[in-house]
Amino acid sequence: MLLNKTKQISINSDIEIGGNNRFTFIGGPCVIESEDLVMEVAQRVRDICGRLNINYIFKASFDKANRSSINSFRGTGLEKGLEILGKVKEKYNLPVVTDVHESYQCEALAKVVDMIQIPAFLCRQTDLILAAAGTSLPINIKKGQFLAPWDMKNVVTKMEEAGNEKILLCERGSTFGYNNLVVDMRGLLEMRKFGYPIVFDVTHAVQKPGGLGDATSGDREYVFPLMRAGLAVGVDAIFAEVHPDPDNAKSDGPNMLYLDQLEDILSAAVKIDDLVKSL
């Protein structure tokens, strides 16, 4: 074993992330555009992951609170979004995760979702971290684009002091000059030293924040190469946004994966992950 095992975090009775388990796939459309879209993606990705024996957690945001432009589509809102996520759980028997932006939202989220995600821009917001920790749910915390990997130790400590050690740490790229991000693969190993499972967000990692002036751009062509690299370094989960028609998606289209290409991508990912975790 070349890598130290991370703690195993239970998402529900069927899924544990960490240890030496095969990677879990966390994915879905960036934002809840409609109930029909969410149901289509959830069913198709569930079926793909089932064929490949990959644990799957559905992700979509009820609100994108940090859009570049005030005129950008933000989502369905909290109440409608949770209603749709609840239908995903009931119809497809899938665990679900969504972003939280305000402390008051945590109580409502805890009644529906299986995991809460802290957006990268908000990872240092103490009140938000404590409110999320107080739900006792697993919390996927994205590393801020502005933070060094070792600086996430302070975020981990906040969670631990709040009595919640169901922690996942997510790499999504670091600011590299203007309108660009870069992934330092050493950061995956640095955060792994804290002992908690590491998630690699391979689609946000290729964003070009504000690259279109009033919207974010991205380089979809680099998603799969970065995924391969991250799996080779050693991660516990892959996060990726997928869509039937990314070029017409209402958020993050330039860096999202085509749903039709996902099975081939994940098939290759399984081979890399199996090899790395057999060493």
C-alpha cells in the first residue's frame, strides 16, 4: 500500500467513501434547471454507475448564489429544489447532495439530503461550517481557490470542534493569475494527511472564472486528463458535472461533461483506480 488509507465516511447504509474502497462518483447537472432534466440525468448516471459497480451520489444545486452576472440563471430556489431532490431519492433510491449558502438553510437541507456541500468561496465562513456540522450529516467541503491545501486544517478543526467528523475535503483548483485555475496534484496528498477522504472536482478545476466577462468559461477537454491524474495520485471520490447538452446548459456549460460520453470516461477511471488501490 503506497498511500495511507483515509477514514471511511458513511453516506448512507450502502455507501462508504474512503479507506481503500473504489472511488465514489458524485455528479449531476450544475444547477436544477428543471425536474425533467434532473430525473433524466439521475436515471442515466445511476444506470451507468450500476453497470460499472461504482457507488453514485446525485448532485445538483437548488441555487447558484455566486453567479458572475445578476442576470444569470440561479436555480429553482430552496423549497422547490428540495422537493425535486426528494423525488430523486424516492424514485431512484439514490443519496443526494447539494450546496448550502446560508446557515439558516442547513436545517431544511438536513430533512432531505444525505450530504451537504460547502462551496469553495464559503469554506472559511465559520457560522456556515458550524451550522452544517450541527446537522450531523457528512459534509463535503471544497477547498477555496485562494487557500493552500494545508490551510484546510483550520476548516477541519472547526468541524471537529463542532463534534462532526464526517468530513470530506474537495480539491477544485487554485487561482492561477486572472481568470484561470491550476491543480497542484501535491495538494491531494497534503489534504490526505488530515486522514479524511479526498474528493476531486474535475469539472470545476478546469473553469476559467469570469472568462466570458459576464459568465465563467472553461476547458472541457482537460477534464478527463485531470481525472486520470487525480486517480493515479489517489483520491476517494470523483466529482463531475454532467449534462445531456452542456453547450446549452444554464450554468457551467463550458466545463461540464457530455452525458453520452460518461460511461467511457468512468470505465477508464475504474481501471486506473483499481490499479492504484491494488499497489
